[in-house]
Amino acid sequence: MNDRATPPSLENSAFFMPFSMNRHFKKAPRLLARAQGVHYYTPEGRKLIDGISGLWCVNAGHCRERIVSAVQKQVAELDFAPTFQMGHPLAFEFADKLASLAPADLKRIFFTNSGSESVDTALKLALAYHRARGEGHRVRLIGRERGYHGVNFGGTAVGGMVGNRKIFGALVAGVDHIRHTHDPEKNAFSRGQPRHGAELADDLERLCALHDPSTIAAVIVEPVACSGGVLVPPVGYLERLRAICDQHGILLIFDEVITGWGRLGKTFGTQHFNVIPDLITTAKGITNGTVPMGAVFMREQLYQAFMTGPEKAIEMPHGYTYSSHPLACAAGLATMQVYEEEGLFTRAAELWSYWEEQAHALKGLPNVIDIRNIGLIAAIELAPRAGAPGARALDAHIKAFERGAYIRVAADIIALAPPLIIAKSDIDQLFEIVREVLKTTD
Ligand SMILES: Cc1ncc(COP(=O)(O)O)c(C=O)c1O
């Protein structure tokens, strides 16, 4: 027996894994050692199709040569440079590149290191914007049930996933939530946007009546609530939310950490839905997942509101040591080049109907109670086992790993969102594995 046949036990490892069942995982680890294109490889060399782009982030596929070499070159040239009262050229170049891709006039960019930081930055920008224009009484932030906006205090507070909130105290004061849009009784097995539920946006009017709209700074929603179970907005819903915000002077923030960078067949989800928010939060695919980075896009009017005081004053007392880190900027510039040259911003639109057919072909398999899809995203919802919510999908996740696919599950929902470079034959293989898994999961 050689060393590779008996990997060291991880049972006593020091690593406190995030969002994981530590003890369960460490007894039977599922390790990924290498990646290329749409595949991961285990330490033993077993090949897995990546059904969720790493963690909704590797949109151009793994270990892309252009991105890898851009990062390698950059780390040897300028490893770090601050952007507090100093600068480095790549930060300005990357911001301008992003501005050239931005929808409408959302062309001012604040850099962060993650989706969570983008969300907290956007919330702070919204509050500070109102204050700068003399409406400091707008202090409330509104999220949505089942929303996921990362794990920092602001994002946890506006988020609406109970399990992520309940053990962390009172979170942030002045936060409220509109109701979620999931209505399986009316909308099960919808293809694309469900038909029923535009009126759910009127729940914002309820909160306006309760708190008075003059106290509300911003509403934040994901155009498609992905981590909360792939909840696709009903036809007309986002438009209605925009109209209500306009009517009451409330800023609308779209959290596009997942829906950005081609996932819905356009550069941003905003462009797919044709609804323009005031701020957009991004991360993940901005560097194809290679180097942590996030960015907040804001409308010109917001940026200009900050540019009014004395010139020798800091306009925004906020930022991170690693905001616009040189490695992230290099990775991001190379990533945008790959997306553009390979047409990846629109690839999900080309694959859409094929993907949709393959996903909905799983209807009728045991325990499947809903299938939904949009862009290159699909969710298969399973009936929970009596008294054991989440157990059925966890079994499916483990069986898929054994059969050669990495899929993501949340509660009893399987989520799929592979790299945008995926070939139709890989899509077939991914769904074939999911089909076999569902057939054998009781
Ligand atoms: C919509 C949304 N916002 C924020 C985040 C948090 O991003 P990060 O994990 O990079 O902090 C995520 C992560 O999945 C997300 O899906």
C-alpha cells in the first residue's frame, strides 16, 4: 500500500470549516485537489463535473491560462499597494473597464473583497447618500425573506434566511423585511419567470405605511434569490418594486453577486430584467473566483452627492486594506477579457432552452416537487423526509459526488449553475448523474 491509498484522517483537523457539518464532513471528507475547465479532480484523481461553478463564481471555467498568467505576472511585479490616499494604475484601469460594462449610469465603482463586503458597503453608501443630501432621517434598511446577502452584520440583518440569523443576536437596528416570492401552489414547475406574484412587491407599501417612507433609506433584493433556493422573480415583480421605490424616494439595491457576470445571459441580471437599480453589488465572477474581490456599482447621482464638500476632506470614510488589491485587479481585467472574447456574457442565453429542457425532464422522478430555472441556473426541490429536513438532499449531494458530479444543496433544494463554458454533452452528463441519484435516493 502506498501513502496515497491511506490519506491522513481529518477528524482532528484544526480547520473550522465555514457553512459545513464539520464532524460529519471530517469523518468522510470530499476533497478537491485540482481543477480544469468544467471539472474538479479529487486527490485520488477522480474527475467530477462542477455543477455549481465552484460556489457560483468560476463562470469562465477553472484554471484559465490567461487569468492564471496575469496573476502570476502581477504578484512578481507589484504584490500589494494601498489605495487609501495612494493608488496603483491597475485599480483605475479596472474600475474604468467595469464602468464600460455597467448598465445605465451605474458607472462609479467601489472595490471590496467579497460579496458580503459589497453588501455592507452598499448599505452604508445608501445611508450616507441620504445624509449627504439632507435626508439623514432615512435610516431604515429593507431586505426580503429568504434573501441571502452574505454574512457580515449588515448583510445578515437584511438577509432573510432564518438559520443564518437566529443565533447572532439582534443584528442591526432599523431593519425590516418584505415577504419572499416563492409560491409553489401557483408556480410549481415554472420555466423562467413564474406568472403569478407581481403583487407581492406591494408588501413594500405595507412597510412604507408602517414606518413612513421618509424613514426608509434602501431596499435590497437579489434579482434571483439564489442561495435561498433559486427563487425566480414573478413577471412584473421587479418593475413594481422599482416603481414603489421611485414613488417614495427609496434607493433600490440589486445584489448581483450571483446574477452578475453572464449568469442570466447578459452581463448583469439587471439588463436581463430591464429594471435599473441605484446600486449593484457584485463579487465572485468578477475575478472568475481566482482572487477574492467584490465591487459596488453606483449611479452618477449618488457619486456626485459625495463630491460636494471641501476638496481636502475624505468623502467616504470606508474601505478595506485590500480594496482593489493588485492581484485581484489583474485577475479581474484578464477575466473580463476572457468573458468578452469568448462571448460568455451571452452564452447562458444561447444554452438557456437546452438547459431548461434537460432540467425539466427530471419531472416525475421520486420526491421531485418543483423544478425552476433561469439563465444557466436550475433548482430541483425535493420533498423533505418526515422529521429530517435537508437529509434527502444531503444524501443526493453525497451520492452525486460518488458518481462524478459536484452539486450544491440548500435544505432540500438541489441548485445547479455550472461554468458558462459548459458544452451540451457536459450538461447531458450532469443531468444524467442527477437523474441516477434521484432514482436511488429514497
Ligand atoms: C447574493 C449574494 N450576496 C452576497 C453573497 C456573499 O458573498 P461572499 O461569500 O463573497 O461574501 C453571496 C454569496 O453567495 C450571494 O449569493
